[in-house]
Amino acid sequence: MSEYKTLLEFSRPEFVKDLSISRANDQGLLKVWFQVARNYSEESIELTGFEGLAEAVSSLLQAESATISKEVNSGKEFGIIKIECWVDECYCEYTCDSAE
């Protein structure tokens, strides 16, 4: 069974305040940077991945709750970041390759 370490977690009334997306190369690698507004502070994270990451952006913007976590002690090179979103009482899960 996989173990995960939480990197960022937020829920309403916290929200994605700022978002930047760029394509890093010809193969479709995406970099998504976003910032979450909290009561008196802000947290940011940059995610890198392919198609699953593109699909996750919409869910992150609409999420009532979201958790981004990193798989630990797996030995895997790709798909080690899990993005979980709850939108309109529905659960969505995506993966990407790295988070900073």
C-alpha cells in the first residue's frame, strides 16, 4: 500500500488566488503554478506533468476541498504526485510527476 505525504491542502473559504500555466517542451510537459489564499497568508506550489495535470486545473479552480500529496518510498519515477479534488460532492483524482 502506498504512503503519501501532504504537500498542500485547502478547502473553502480558501481558494486558488493566482494561477500560471506554461508548456515546458514540445512533448507537452506542463508546469502549473498556483497560489492559495488563506486568512492572513498564502501558499504556493508548482506542479509538473502531462495530460492529467491539464485536466486537474479545472477541478482545482472549482474545488470545495483539495489535497496535493507526494507518494513516498515507492521507487517510482513518474506519477508520484496525487491531486485529490472534491467538486460538487464528487471526488476526482489526478496524478502528475513533480511538485515544488
